[in-house]
Amino acid sequence: MQPKFLGAIVAALAAVFLLAWKTPVTQDGHSESALHERMEDLNSTLRRVNRLVKDKQKISEAVDLVVEMEHDVLDAKGEVPPRADKLEGAVRDSFVLGYRRDMIKLLVMLTELEMACLEGNTDAAQAVVERLVSHRNASHELYQDEE
Ligand code: HEM
């Protein structure tokens, strides 16, 4: 076999291994979506933020975490929830548009939260977290797949 082809085969195999390694697989053997991963990240960061914003001495530590969440939301905003696969035509279009709008609303809330944390305003920050959690719950009702 020519070295050129051998090189191509090795590169292709390496790409397959890399993909398999990068794609998380659930216990029942299904691949998790990139969106799911961003959501899990958002969840664990929100827990830490929620603790920090209650404490005047620690609220400034929340700033970088909130910025991390903003990046996660920017990524998630470009994804399409798996539930869209079950829809077609205009219904699917309005589902995807609604999802995007609600992601943008979340991003706006996060920038408000960032501002409150920068200002050291624990009351304002906790109020934003409360709104954010209601928005999360309402959005999950609309866009998460029913099991
Ligand atoms: C900071 C706010 C949010 C947090 C902490 C969060 C957290 C999570 C978590 C932990 C999951 C996985 C749940 C499970 O597997 O049972 C999830 C899934 C999901 N969330 Fe969120 N979420 C937030 C906001 C939103 C918003 C605003 C939307 C829609 C605009 C949304 C749409 C979804 C969708 C579609 C899934 C299913 C993803 C999939 O399985 O591929 N989430 N979220």
C-alpha cells in the first residue's frame, strides 16, 4: 500500500477515535447532544453563583462564573433542541424561533446578573436569579423533550 493512502487511513481512524472520545454517551447507550452538555454546565455553575450572590464578601467571585454562563448560552442559542426533530414546517419554525428568543431572554438576564454582581448588589442579584429560575422552568416545559 502506498504511504499516502496509509497516512489517510491513519488520519481517518484518528478522527473516528477522537469523535467517539468527545461524544458523551449516556448509560442507555444514546449520545448526548451538545445542547445537553451546555445545560449541565449551566446547571452546575448556577448552583455556585446562587451561593455566592447571597454573600456581600463573595459576590464579586460570581462575576467570572456568570460570564462563563453567558458563553454557554451563546453556544446553546445556536443549537436546535432534539424535540424539533418531531416537528415539521411552520410548527417547527415557530418552535425554533421561540427557543432562540427564550435563549436571548436568558442572556439578557445573565447580563443583568453580571451587572448586579459587579456592583456588589446582593439583593438585585438574588432577584435576577429568582427570575432566571422561573424562566428556566417555563422554558423547559416548552422545549425539553417529554420522556
Ligand atoms: C440557567 C438556566 C438553565 C439551566 C440551569 C438549565 C439546565 C438544564 C439541565 C440540567 C438540563 C438537563 C435536564 C435533564 O437531562 O433532565 C436541561 C435541558 C434542556 N434545557 Fe435547560 N437550563 C436552563 C435554561 C434553559 C432555557 C432558557 C431553555 C430554552 C430556551 C432551555 C432548554 C433546554 C432544553 C431544550 C433541554 C434538553 C436538551 C437535550 O436533552 O438535548 N434551558 N437544562
